[in-house]
Amino acid sequence: MNDFLITATVFATIYGIVYLFIRKRERMALINRGLDPRSFEKPYNSFSSLKYGLLFTAIGMGLLLANILININVMEPEAAYFSLVSLFGGIALIVDYLIEVSRNKKKKQSTIENTHPVTD
């Protein structure tokens, strides 16, 4: 097991160094051509904390409910833990998606209203 961890650590380190070197060369090439390297960065996603919060809360609820169902002898342990964690985790991701879509619609709507004021 220790040999595997050492090997994985060495390869991860090499990959990280090569990735950073290539990224630096890309950025330097963009600067040399007069482009802004920040224009290619992904915008910050403010929903990531919401997504992880919902996911971990739902997984905790799934584990709790699975434990309750196992203690009252309704389900087998393997089936209870696997199915309820998957079910609650999936529901949390669907809820996160619906919240993100709703907020993005509101943001687009407010942007449209601010750029095109309604005249009465």
C-alpha cells in the first residue's frame, strides 16, 4: 500500500509541475500577442458552496435515515446505505440545479430591465 501511495504522489507532483509550466507558457504566449490572459479564465461560480452544502446535508440525512431503517429492521445495511445516500445526494443536486436556474433567470431578467427601462 505504501508503494502505491509513493508512486501516486510522485506522478501527481510531476503532473502538477508540467501543468503549471504549460499554463505559464500559454499565458506568456497570450501576453506576447497582446491578449489578456484573464479573459480565458472561467467566471467564479457562486453556487458551488450551495451545491456542496446541499449535497453533504442530504448525504448526512440519507445516512441518518438508513441507520434508522436498519435499526428497526426494515432494510438490509448495504441496501439502505447505498440507496438512501444515492437518493438523497441526487435529490440535493437536482434542487441545486433548480435553484441555480431560477436565480440565473432572475439575474437575466433584472439585467434586461436595467438596460431597457420601461417607459409609461
